[in-house]
Amino acid sequence: MGHRVVLLPSLARRRYLAAAARHLRAEVRRAAGRDPQPSAAILDSQSVKTVERGGLERGFDGGKLIKGRKRHLLVDTLGLMHGLLVHSAGVQDRAGGRLLLEQCRGRMPHLRRIWADGANRGRLVRWARRAAKWVLEIVSRPPGSTGFVLK
């Protein structure tokens, strides 16, 4: 039996895929014995080197000494992605984190706590509390440690 492929216009396709992703995340969370909507999440960013041509604007991340792009992610405690933003690596973590959280604000009604690293200290913590009543908790690495550390 043949299958017919229907190509939706770009906006309709994005909305359909977003709805499908929300539904799948909710089902995975239910299967894990969790509420379909997360109450806690993790915010992080990663800078990556890029090639000279094509794609989005590139920039320089002075903290990591990388010329390229930066991606901000918001994941729940199961590691399921709830938000993604890609931009120039020159965008500071706090600024990119705020842009991502602004996008997620209306879509995550039960979200109360977000964990993030020290690059998100200061204004973003205050903005999250005032704008969305979220607790943005900064998790610091133990003194003297390098790389990823699991407490």
C-alpha cells in the first residue's frame, strides 16, 4: 500500500511538528511516572566552531575562545528538550538564556525551578523571578574542579 507525502507550508509544518513534539514529550513523561508538564528544568549553552560560509551569523565567544555559533537548551529532568535557540557565539549566556526563556514562558505553565550554571547569574535570575515567577538557581562547580562535575 503506497503512502502519500503531504508537504505542508513552512509555518503549518512548524506548528504541526511543535504540537507532535509536545505530545510525545508528555507521553514519555507519563510513561516515566511523571506529570506531563515539567515543574523543573535545566538551562545551558554550548559554543561550537563553524565553517566560514553559509548558515547563521557567527561570532566570538570570549569566555570559551570559540568563533562560531552558540546554542541554548532548556531540558526537563528527564533530558527532554523543551527549548532550543541558536545564534552567534558572541551573544552572552545571560542574553541568550533570556531569549530562550521568553520563548518557553507561555508553553510551560507548571515550570517553577530552573537550574543553570554561573554564566547566568545576576539580571537573568531577577528577570526570571519577576517575569515568570521562576526560581533560577545557579549551580556552582566545586572549588578546584574542572570540566563536568556530577554532585
